[in-house]
Amino acid sequence: MTRLQHRILLHAYVTEKAMDEMERQNKLEFMVDHRATRAQVKQAVQETYQCKVAKITIKIVRAGKIATVRFAPEYSAEDIGSRAGVF
């Protein structure tokens, strides 16, 4: 499963809006593989960062597929973002 996680989660997607959502709404954004489903993204995030995901929203843009991940209240998006390389 480790190889699949790295194929699904490509990298953190950092914009001003994403940083604002991280602080205010406990969310992070990731560029993901264009074939990945919500369930696969959720499983990959939970296994990679040892956290609980509350909700996944996926949008398709010209650059690819972006998953917005909202974490459970007991997990901090800022802590997970530091592990993901946002800072």
C-alpha cells in the first residue's frame, strides 16, 4: 500500500486561499492523481499522516485534480501541513 499512497498524493497545494483554510477551517489541499477516488485519497491521507479525515472535496482544474481535506477536530491541519512540507 505504501507505493500506492505515493502515487495518489502527489504534493501539497499551497495558495493564499489554502493557507487561510488551513488556519480557519482545519483543511489542507493536495494535488492528487487524476484517477484517484475520494475513498483512495482519504485512505492515503490517513495512512500517510496518521490522522482522521472528516471530509474530502475534490475539484478538477486545468493543472490536475485537487483534493481539499478537512481533518477531525482533534487533529491540527497546521501540524499535518508541517509534516507534508507546506512550511
